[in-house]
Amino acid sequence: MTHQVKVSVATVWTSPEAPRDLDAAAVADEPDPVAWLAVLDAEGTAERRLGLHGRTLTQLARGEPVEVLEERAGWVRVAAPWQTSSANAGGYPGWVRRAHLAPADEPVPAPEEAAWSPDDVLRGAREHVGLRYLWGGTSPWGLDCSGLVHIAYRRLGRLVPRDAFDQAAAPDLAPVPLDAVRPGDLYFFARPGERVYHVGFVARPVDVDGERWMLHAPEGGNAAIEEAPMSAERRGRLVAAGRFSPR
């Protein structure tokens, strides 16, 4: 049966056991994301935010549909169809509190794609510059790298995959030569022999001296979304570029 998120933001976890005591505000019947982030940052270090690795997966917005796959003591495993994933054909899978969902009276239609240009996507992404990085974040309270890309497109009605490696492999992503990128295209990064782990927006054409500017959410407990020249380390892991075009 289709359900909808009925709270401001529902965090999706790897299992019902994944939340820590300090994550209580995120899994309360009525979650309080501001209070949760205050607890995560209370010690003034990055450790509590970094501890979300392996615990949180993504987040769901109010009204977003899910299909319930399994139930367990106040928790449900769901598939989120608006966040496509290679992990599940029905949508991004994970666990959320049962209290965060309500049955949908009728099927929830997917957003309708508006007319847009790459400038529109980039403009929307720039609105988040300065927002703190949050592992699994897809909400106004925090975003991760692929969450930034997903949300920037979704605001225009375009549903792109949730994770960076799935975005890089999306069938409707056209490959772009690295020296031919345009603002609004995507840069993808991978370590040798591994899958794509990071994504960011091309912010400017490549400079004559080879400098590349990127708008992205750099991973780290104290990092924030930035528009800046690509570091030498990033350039060493840059493996591809691509472009989503309006349908």
C-alpha cells in the first residue's frame, strides 16, 4: 500500500537499530531537525556528524510517497519511488519510523517536469551555498553531494537517481568530454578501481589554464556547500562528466 510522509522530514536509516541515543530528535514521532542538528554539533567537533556514516541513507520530504515493504516494532522498511536506486527497482530502500507515515488516500503522482535550462538547475543549487554537509541529507537542514544534485533537479520536476554512482550511470545522462563541460553539467569522481563516490556541478567553463570551478557539497562534519576551484586532489579523481537535458 502506498503511504506518504506526514512530517517535515523523515530520515531513512539502514536499520531500526541504527539511530543512536543522540539521534532521538530525528526519530521522535514528530521529528525536530533543528534540535537534532544542535545535538550533533553540541561538542563542537565533527565526530557526531561523521558517525552518521553507515546509519543514515537519505531523507524524505513531507508528502513524498513510499511503498511499505516490511514492518517491525514501530518501524517500516520502505521503497521511495521518487529517489531511484540500483539497490531496489521500486525506489530507494531503507527504514523509517512508522509514525512518520500515513496511508495515501490515492496514488501520489510524480512531479511534472517544468521547462528548464542548465542555468535554472545551477541557480537552484547555488541557493544552498553555505549549508552544512549532512550524510544522507536531502532537506533544508543539510545535504550531501548527491542529495544536492537530486534536490536541485527535483525542484524542477526532474527525478534523477539519489546516489552519485547511480547518477553517473543513469541512462538519460549524456556523457560530456571533460574539456567541453558547460555550467550546469556534472563532474563525477572515483578512486582507482572503485565506483563513483562524489558528484558536483560544473560552475564555470574550464579556464584557459585548466582551472575548474565546481559547486558541490564536500564531505566532512564541518564542511559546507561551496562554489570554488577544484583542488588538485579532486582533479586527480575526476573520472567523467555528464549532462541531464530537459525532456
